[in-house]
Amino acid sequence: MKAKSIIARILLALAVTVAAAAACMKFDDSEIQSELSGIKSRLSALEEKVNTNIAGLWEIVNAQKNGIQITSVSETDDTWIISFSNGKTATVSKGKSPVIGVARHQGVYYWTLDDEWLLDASGNKLPVSGAPGTTPQLKIDGGYWYVSTDEGKTWTKLGKATGEDGDSFFKDITWDDDYVYLTLQNGTKFELRRGDGLVASIAAIPDYSDGAVKAGTGLFTIRFKVEPESAAESLLYLDNKCFKLSAAYTETKASAGELTTLPVHELDAKDGILTITTDGESLAKEFASKKLGVSAALFISDGASLAVNSGYFPLYPKNEYNGHGYVDLGLESGNKFADTNLGAENPWEPGNYYAWGELEPKKDYSWATYKWCDGTEDHMTKYNETDGLKSFADDNYKDDVARQEWGGEWHTPTQEDWLELWDKSKFDWTWTSKNGSKGYEIKSKKPGYEGSSIFLPAAGYMLGTQLFDVGEMCTYWSSTLYAKNPTGGAIAGSVDAMAIRYAGLAIRPVLGKYVPKSVKGVSLDRGTLTMVVGSTRQLSAKVEPADIKNPKLSWTSSDPGVATVAKDGTVTAVSVGTTTVTVKTVDGGFTATCAVTVISPSDVPAPEAVDLGLSVKWANMNVGAITPEDYGDYFAWGETEPKKEYSWLNDKLGLGTDYNSLFSKYVTNSSYGTVDNKTVLDPEDDAAHVNWGGSWRMPTDEECDELINNCTWTWTTENGVKGGKLTGPNGKSIFLPAAGYRYDVDLVRAGSHGYYWSSSLDTDDPARAWFVYFYSGNVLRRSYQRWYGLSVRPFYGEFI
């Protein structure tokens, strides 16, 4: 092979190898330099010129490998002189060279001589490694070139040292404002960037007046000012290994160590600014909760001529992603909630309001303006039973306003995200105010995350063109459809709570990937059910885990001639007899059963009045029930008949104007209608009295209070039904089944919570009435909107 092609292959091979390896190791040329020094003192001018060319070639390769810039190129009749930003120079002769070069074999470059492999004393090929004893040595003796492959112990004669053999290393060297182009004899080019010299200094650009930089436990960026400005881009030629981002705790952290290294993920340089993308996952958790200070410094070294550092600067825990802040509360999912609502600049601001699945806020929130229906609630055009109740994720987040507005991995929280945050054993929810806005502060109790918190302002909601309950209700969308009723979307905090999809709610985005969960089991709210021919009751299925997204269920009856069951769990009694109703999960095939007994109307037992040792006697069963454990019927406050839908739109005593409505009766505040100052239900509006007659009536709030404060409370199960047992002072007791409540067309929280109306109005808010509320851990009194469907447990006594 010709010398020009050999030398070209030397340069090309070394350049490619360096670019691929991109290591920051300094090439150890001390031996070569020592040899060259000796050669210069004893060899002829021609020998010196050849070895100068070799030394210059190594400088060029080293510059390519380590991102060193060329500061100038000058030319004489016989040479090119190249100056580098590390202070070194390369002199390349335009004269001839002997026929020595390299060739590639199985991915490794080896020295060649006259197109043959150079071999050592053992007959092995010599790799182009520069290691002692493997780099060929050249000398002139008696007018001939000689080469040694064993550190000068033996020499092989080449050809006459007349300058006739071989060609110059380079055909040409040219340059422009940005690069120097070195053209080999075979026409191949490689480029070295031009620059003004070495990086003189780097300094962190602070985000705060005290010199601190925003940081977090996730991805974040740090910017550095580079001097001189023109040298910044040269740093991009260095491998990431040349950059060390060191973090030091300002106080000793035994569990984490005093020092840690932050990873360098990405590098960018523009206009004299170097930007490094890193992450703080390796930092101690106390840093995120501001219990432990951290400072960082950037060290840059190429292992040769460049060694600069920024000095230490403080990090401040401020997580940001795509320009939006988030808080790591230690959620097991790894997801992180944003620190502001969508459309808000500060945590205490409500931000924008959106209908479920819409991308823009608007003036009017109604079925008529809702995007995913035909103008009414009767037909949802997307995210319905026809398309399998798919989620935003199923359609690549096209209808997720959080993803469309903020990008990246931001999304509207799923129901799973909210329920994880709702776990009171891991997070404290405190009603408070921030900058004059009321809402909940949610603070993590998880080890390592204590003190990390977010604030959810009570943003209220939009219906029609009006904004309601600002400062009173924290109502936030999830991205999950309400499985029992696709006209609604699940809202924050409960697997059973929903809002009509056209309503305008706030959105608090969450950062992270959605991972669907698998069904692990199913149970029913009751194991037995007694019904009267012609009646209906709804069974409520609970899928495990409770936050599973839209679980699909199938329902069957072992004897449809006795009772049938609908796809929503509603059982209809057909004839006297017994049957078994089974619910089955499509995912996993898990089942649960309920034994149903149907009796004739003539066999329905009369209610009993139980003397608990209180001022009044309480009934042993609910209105509409036929056994003590039967849920019975549900009633809106002041209504005497059960119905299919419970909402303010069909409230008998309401005028259907809005969520709180105006009322035709029981008004103590003119804001809610014409004041009549009635605070307790009249007999004609009392569900217990109208349905059972005689002296049966609904209890007042004071009588409910007597029941709670003078009886022993026990959470228990009777005949397969969960509920509360209240034992009076005389030892007798009654059982209140955890019948849940009715919202719209749905049965909510059955089997886990009980809600029982009193006959008393909440005089502070006439849109509400008092009720008894209980679950496994407590029993108490509350007030809520009058149009909800709650159970009624009568007692025997005269009307006041």
C-alpha cells in the first residue's frame, strides 16, 4: 500500500476511534517526546523532520479526542504550523515520508511496513496503541531508513533516505471562521473547531438573589457563564465524563455521606452559556423537605490542559419540569403533584375551570355547550360505553388539557392518583387559608418527605355561567370516568364521588406515567337480601384495589324466575322463592354472591318500636325495609317517596335554579327563597309519618344527638350486612345498616358508610339539613344538601 493511503488511514482510524470512545484520558506521549528530544540531538535534518511530523500528528489526534480548539494556522513553504488552545503546536511538513503506516484487522489498527504487517520478535502484529515497546522507532543510518519494533534493540532496513519514498501526510489544510479542515492524500477530511483559547472560568448563574440555584429530586437544569464566551461551545466536544457535578451537604448527613455526585444527562452551550441537565434523585430526602442544605460545584477537566471549576453555590429545593413546579410528596406511584392549578400563577389561585375532556375554559358550562355530547345528557359521543369507557391515556392524551398545555409527562390526575393522596395514614389534610384563599394543605407524613406539602384552594365549580362555593369546596377533576354513570367524571378524593361532565372544575396536574392496575378481587356490600315481590334493590360491588379504573362487571341470577339482576346490580323481585345473585369481574374472573329471598306482601313484618332507655323509642328497621339489616328506601329531605334520580334539578321543595337552589318551603334566609322560618318537617313532608302513619316520625337533630351521646357504638355485621349497632342505657340495641346514599342515579358508599336524615333544617344554611353519619371508625352529625337521597330511621313519638 502507498504511504499516502497508509498515513491517511492512520489519521482516519485514530480520529474515528477517538470520536467513538470519546474518553477523557490523556495520551501519554512522554516517551515519544523523550525519544524525539534524543533524536533531534543526533539525527539528520530529514530524520528530525519526519519525527516532527509524527509528533504533530499526535497533537492533532489529541486535539480531536479532547475537544481542544485550534487558535491559529500559519504556513511556510515547507510546513503548516497549527497552534492549539492548550498552548501546544503541531508542525506538519509538506515533504516526503517513509512507507510506514497502519491498517485495520478485525476492528483493531496495526502498524504496517511496505503494505505488510510489522511484527514483533514473537511474530505478533503491533497494535497502534503507543504503549512502550510497540511504537515503531525511525532512524537514518548510512543513508537508509531503519525501523525498530523492540525499543531499538534490533533494526530493519527500509529504503534510501532521499525523500523519494512516500508522500506528505496532508494534501492541504484550509480554514474558515469556525473550523480547520485537514485534507488527507486520499481526499478524506476531518475538522477541528476554531476558538479563542482555553476556558478561563465558569460560574453558576443563580435563580435567586442569594446566589442559589433551583434544584429538585427530579430533572432540573443549571446554567453556567463561560469566560471567554467564545470558548463555551468547545466544551461540547468533551465527553460527559469530563464533567463532575459534585454536591456537598452543609451539615453532616451520615446516612447519605457528606458528598454525592449528580449525574450529567445533557449538555448545551449557546452565547457563552453552558447548560447542564441533571437530577437530584441521589440527594437525601431531607433536602426536598428543606431540612438539609446542599451546595454544588461543577468541575471540568480533560485530563490534559483544561481544569476549571465553578466554586460551590447553594441549591434550593424547587422542583420544575417543563417550566412548571411540582412537589415530591413520596407517593408510592412515584408521581408528583404540581404546586399550582392549571392556569394559575400561584398555589392559592383557582386557575381556569374546564369541563371534563375539554381543552379550553369557557363562559357557559352546560350540556348545550359540552363538547362530547349531542346537546343533552342522553348521548355521550365519546368516552362512553360504546368505546369501552376509554381514558385520556387510551387516546394519547388528546383530550387531556394538562398534557396539551404543559406537555411532557404532565397529565390530569387519575382517580388512582387522588386516592393515593387521600390516604390519611400517609398525608395530613388541614383546612386552612393561604394569602386569603381557603383550602386544604396536604402534608406528607412519609419518612424522608415530612413537611413536603401542596395547597389546594377551594376553587368551587362552574355551572351554567355562575361560579359556586368558592372558599367552601375543593372540587377537582380526575381523568377517570365515573364507571357507574358515563355522564359523570370522578372527582378528587373518593372512588364514589362524581361531577356532571359539563361542569367547570379546577385541575391540579400531576407529573408521571399512568400505569393501569389489575383487579385482585371483588365483594358485595351485603351477603343476604330479603325483598317483597315487585320491589327493587341495588347491590353495590367493591372491586379490589378500590382505585381500579372502570372495572367491568357481569351480573347473573341463578333463578331469574325469582329475581332478575340488571347490569348495574339492581335486583328486581319477581316471585316468592330464593336465588343467588353473582357478580363477576371481567378482568381476573373474581366473583362474589348475595343470597336473595323474595317474600309476598302479606308476609312483610310490621316495624317494632325499641325502647333503648331514651326519651323516645326507635324503630328496628328503616323506612321501606322488611328486615333490620335491609337498606330500605332513600329519600330527599322533605320528600316522602323514593325516586330514580336525586339531584337539585328534581328536588320537590326546590325551584331547580342552581346547585343550592331556591326553595318553596323551609326557608330561614331570604337568599334561599321566601322566608317561612320553618325548621322542622311538617307531618305531610315527613317520610316516616307518611309511609308508616300513626306516631312514627323522623327524629329531630336534638333527638339524633341524644341517640349518639347516650348509646354505645359498635361497628359490626348482621346477616352479611355491615353497619352500626347502638346499645342503649338499658342494654337493648338497634342496628343501622351502612346503606350509603343516593347521588343522581347512583348508590354510593353502600356497605361502608351510613347516612340517616333528621327532620331538622340547618338554619345557618337552609339549603342543607342535619343527618347522622357513621362509618367503621366513628358516628357523628353533619348537614348536607337537601336533595341527596338518604336513609330514614323513624322513632315513635308525637310531633312537636
